[in-house]
Amino acid sequence: MAKTARKAVGKAVDPKAPKPAARPRRVAKPSAPATSVAARRRTTPSKKIARPVAPGSLEPTHDEIAVRAYFIAQRRHGQPGNPDRDWLQAIDELRAERN
């Protein structure tokens, strides 16, 4: 099968006419001195600092409660429930385990 040239529909195209100039590329201007991502991470303090739990402490941490409440909700197998009640149940369970 031979290749056929397609003609432009509507406007006549002059093959000798100059092509429109290409648009100049935008180059980002550096606004601050370039630093590596690793260097920024080392100097930036972490926002969440884990607090050590005192041995013999009866109060569970926020993270422990959140994980336990999540698993309490999962035990319902998608049945509707109350997240506040799950949270309080998680606190009660964790306190009972520590006594």
C-alpha cells in the first residue's frame, strides 16, 4: 500500500513560508540557596516526638488507644457503630490489661 500525502483542509499552506518562532522556554529562578533534601531534613526538628512511657504507668498513650479502637471497630465486620464508644472501650481494655 502506498503512502499518500494529506492536504490541509481549510487554509492553504505555503511550503516556502517561514515557520512561526518557537516560544522561549521558561527557566525557574532560584529564590533560595540550593540545599539538598537530606540537609533540610537533618536541620528540621520533627513535629511529633514520641514520649517515653514510664514503667508501671496505668494510662495508655494516644497511639495505643487509637490502634485498639481501630481493631475494636474492625471486629464489628463493617456493622455501624460509635467511634466514641470504641475509643472509651479501648481505654478501658488497655487499663484493665495493665492492672
